[in-house]
Amino acid sequence: MRTLIALIVAGAFTYANAQWLNYPDPRTPRTKDGKPNLTAPAPRLNGKPDLSGLWQAEKSSKQEYESVLGKGFAELQIDVYDISKYALNVFWGLKPEEEPLRPEALAIYKSRAPADYPHVRCLPGGIPLALMVFTFKVIHTTNAIVMLSEAADPPRQIYMDGRPLPNDPFPNWMGYSVGRWQGNTLVVETAGMNDRGWLDAFGHPRSESMHITERYTRRDFGNMDLEITLNDPKYYTRPFSIKTRLQLLPDSDLLEYVCNENEKDRPRLVK
């Protein structure tokens, strides 16, 4: 099992460090010694928290990984400590028999191999995976929020102009997203995704009936709470949620990543 996990992680997450480091942003609040003040109040846009910035899901510790996957996991794959545990398994912490999979989903899950993983084939991972692997940049405007992923995912648009979700969307990788405010929390509804994306590196599937609700609450300048609720009645017996913390990477930015130029792991992965 640990060998299989190492193969999955090696193929999925061997991206170069893509940030443009150490470029001081004049909009960043700072302490007396010039360091970014991550506990300063969150910036505002039209009276609501401005979610702009470069964000990364809270990394899971070595101890947490090894408590579930066993001692010595670091020697198999050290890069995994740069990502959230939910990138590996959206049901992290549950026993296999506790996962709410329908028989159809279980059959797909068991049939998948590391070489089939979308990122290994230079395909998008989709939501929620795009939020759990490395970093993503949020560009917040009045009528739309754009998310740019460091991984091999296309740009994502969240419309804030009051439009509803489309009634009969053409399924795509990132789906169609609309947002609204509940107090200081941004609530994003997403539907219209295809069934080719994986929810995690372990291979939990999604169907075209998947509906995702995200709740973003920026607590201060450097920290944001994220809750993702996934509802897919075709493949899962009940809705389920992921809760994590997003951390701001100040004075940094994204650089271009092109999967077809860099991917070298697929030939080493076996069925």
C-alpha cells in the first residue's frame, strides 16, 4: 500500500517551486522590522473582505502522515509534506468502511491506477484538488473572482454579479461557479463538472451530478478558513465536508507551469 501511495504522489506532485520570491508588495502590512504582519486586519473591497493573494492549504505534518500511513513514509516520498492531507484522500481519518461510497463509486475507485491520475497525464485535477495542491492565486474584483492554480488546472471564474448557475451546462473540468456573501463569508456554489476529475490522489470519483459548496472566511491578513461540502448523490450516500486553513504567502507570486514540458514520472508508473 505504501509503495502504491508513493507512486501516486510522485506522479502527482513533482512540480517545481513556482513562486516569484521576495518581491515586496506595498499593500502588505508590516511589523516594525519590515516583516509581513499576517495577523493584521484583512483588507476590504466594497465593505467585504478582499480575498486577493497567493494562498496555500495548510500543510499536514510528518507525524500526521505517518500516524495513518505508517513509519518510514518520509523515506518513500518526501514531497508530500508540501501539500494538504486532503490532496491524498478527501476521507482522511475515516476507515474504508466508513466512507460513504455507493457500489458504483467503489468499483471506479478500485479500478484506478497511479498512471491514470489526471495530473500524471497533464490533465486538470479540478475541485477540490486544485485548492489542496501547492498554491493558488485569487484575483478579487467587484463582479468576479478569478483563481489561478499552480498545478495543471485552467483558470477558474467565480461570478459575483448575481447570476444563477446554468440550468443545462456543458460539463467541464472546473465547472461553473457563482458566489455570494453571507456576512463576511464568501459562499461559492459550483456545478456542471465532468466525471473525469478525481477528488484526490487516491482516486475517489465524481459524477456530472456533483455539487460543491465552498465557504471562505478570511480571519485576518494571513489566514483564511475554508470549508468544502461535496454532494454527489450518484456516487455517495451523503454529502461530506473538508475543513482546512488557507495561509497567505506574502511577497510572492505564481510563475508559469507547463505540464507537457516537465512531466517525467508517467513512464515509471505501473498498473
